[in-house]
Amino acid sequence: MFCEPKDIGFDPTITSGYEADGLVHYIMAGGLNYRVIESLFISDMIRGRGTCVWKVTLRSNPDLNDASKWDTIKYAWVDMAQFHIEVFYIKRARENGFTEGILEVISAENVLFDDKEDTN
């Protein structure tokens, strides 16, 4: 091919490489580089509703079995008319004392392509 992967729709914040245990995927989120431990959920819905959820750990963590260092990344293709609604309600619930079963949002961001928000 004669183009960059991002030019045909690949997200530049998700990369892959080979390590001793085979092919590994990495995700850059909130300014940190994470290693994917496993996929927890993948939805193949189209039209603004695609979602993937991964169990991750910081790439610098040498012990993948240390559950105290695991995080979860939810990656969603959202309808821009409803962007940030989920994050708004999660933060609002936590601010009002509802924490049991409510995740903590560490980072919510738009993917950038060539320093511009991806609006497709």
C-alpha cells in the first residue's frame, strides 16, 4: 500500500507489536500508553454505536497478572450529537454519592487525526 493506516480508517492511538508472547496491542489514552490484556466486549453495531471494551495495564507494568494494576478502556464510536452524554451522567452520579457499580472516568477524549477531531 502507498498510504498510512490512518488514511484508511485505522485509529492512530491503537498500535500493535510483537513481544515474547506474540502479537500485542497498545492503546494511548489520557496521555498514557496501555497494553491490552484481553478484550472484554466488542459490539459490531454500525452507525455511531460501535463499542469495544478492553482490560489493560500500563505498558510499563511487567506483571500482567497483578490485578491491582488493571484498568478498563471503553472505546466507542458515538453519534456526535450525543457525545459526552454518558460521561456527563457518570460524573454526575459520582458527584452525588452514587459510587457502587459506577465506574470512575479517568479520561474522556476524542481521537485526533492530523491534529483534528475525528468527526466521521
